[in-house]
Amino acid sequence: IFNFHKRYESKYMRRGKIGDIDCYVIEAVPKIDGEIQFLKVWIDSRRLTTVKIEYTNINDDVITYNIFKISFDNNLNKDFFSFKSPKGAEIIDLRNQ
């Protein structure tokens, strides 16, 4: 999601609902070919926060992230999140896509 406007051509598609939350649905395609082919984002129309992200990768797999709770300015320690990959796992870093 970092530098979204630089990496994707996006357009507002329609209003939708996630449960009882009214959302704006945005669809986007990457400006440069990469791991992601197509992306949809649902944004809470009242709070303007992301509630769902769905993307299709180059293998036509659809990956969905549902965001149930979000809070801001929690002053979390930098080491709060850590990731250790399982032995033999292939790491695909999409942060620069």
C-alpha cells in the first residue's frame, strides 16, 4: 500500500458493503508488470480506513485480507512484530512492487 498512487492506476468503481459497513470499492492495476495483476480495496466510507484488500497474483491466485480492527498511534515498540520464515520457505518481498 506504500506509494500506492505511484505504483497503480486506480479508479473508484462503486459503493459496496462489508457486513454492515458501507464502503467505497477501488480497483487498481499495476503500472509495471510484477507479482500482482489486479487489486481491489474496500474503504470504510465513514472512517476512511481500509477494511478489505483482495488481489490476484500472476498465478491467478486470489489473496484476501480482511481487516477487522485497526487502531492508530499506539506507540508500539519497533520489535513488536517479527517474522521468522519456516525452514526451506521461499520469501517473496512485495514491498517494492
